[in-house]
Amino acid sequence: MVRHMRCYCHREDGGTVIDEVGWSEPLVIVRYGTKWDVYDTTTNKQISICDSERKENPKFRDIPSFVPALAWKKLWHYRNQW
């Protein structure tokens, strides 16, 4: 059983520990602190939003997010997510 897991978001500044991750086709969201990065898998674009924008924007607020260990369990490990 996985009890502790750390995910890192590699960045030019060296990276950071991911607190939460979520996905809903075509978006993947990653939280570290109060900041969220949103990755659009259809356009390969990435934007950063604050916590309040995630909660207010219907495009982002309905995407479920999970701590890394739970997200890992929810992934389909042998086929594409979508």
C-alpha cells in the first residue's frame, strides 16, 4: 500500500512538490501551494491560475483533484486516460 508519495513538477527554477493533481479531458491541473498550473493536452498550452480563479471558473472548478497517492490509484496504468 502506498502511504506517502511525492510528485514533482519540474520547472526552470528547479521544481516543486505537487500537492494535488486532477484531470478531465483535455485538461490536467496541478496544485502546489495556492497556485495551479493548467495543461491543455489538445494544444500543449500551459497557464497558471490562482486558487480563487480555479474555484470561480466553471472550466476548472468541476475538475476533481486528488493528492498524488490517490491520483496514482485512479490512473489507468496500462492504457491511455482518454
